[in-house]
Amino acid sequence: MGQCLAGQGLYAEALELDLEMLERMRRVHGDTDHAGVATALGNLAFRLRSVGRPRDALAHYREALAMTLRLEPENRARVTMYRNNIAACLVALGRTTEALPELQEVLAERRRLHAGDHGSVATSLNNLGNCLERMGRPAQALVYYDEALEMR
């Protein structure tokens, strides 16, 4: 529902709904780890990042990743999604030297998970290109951007 609201430009309402959902999930599940809580954390983090609050998003993504690693470490697709989103927050915060090795590892993991062209690999390539561009390395960034475009 939050995504539907955001799609209509109702970002504050979408953020409020995501916050409410996380609070509900925590009330139901208490202090125990639960996949629904991890998902609610990830959804809230996504919304915070999309409204220009990467610092707040980073904390929620890290909590979602930690919970996911405790609950289902074998779910590599979800783990790499959170790692990718954490790195994207770091880039948005100007912490590109911290983000770069994480983005490189996520890309390598996604290539192992997904044979051939895949949207997650293309996203990782694009994010890596963005990080390199922000680091003042446009020639290297273009290599990743071009490969991402070939996949889409």
C-alpha cells in the first residue's frame, strides 16, 4: 500500500504507513526476529532513501540485513539486496570508498546467483558505475554503465 501511495506522489503518507507497519509487526512479534519485521524494516528503509533520508535508511537496512542473516542466511538474493541497498546509502552519504568494495562484492555474488542477463546484476552494475562516477572515475564508471545498459 505504501508503494501505491508513493506512486501517487503521497510520499509523507507512504512513509507514515511504512512506519506504522513496522510498529505493528514489532508489536505482534515482540523482540524476536521475524521475516515480517525484517521486510517491514527494509520497506521503511527503501522509503526513507527515496525521500532523501539515506542516513535514516542506512540504520534500518543494517537492522534488516542482520535479522535476515540470523533468520535465513541461505537466502543469498535477499542478503545481497540489503547489502546493495546499504552500499547505495553509503554512496548517497558521500562515503564512496566504504561503498565501493561492498558494491564489488555484491556484483560478484549476484553474478554467481544469476546466470546471464538479470535485473539484479544490471542494478549492481549501475550502482557500481554511479559510485565510481562520484569518486571522479568516469572512464571506469562508463564500463559498468555500458554493461548494465546491454542487459536491460
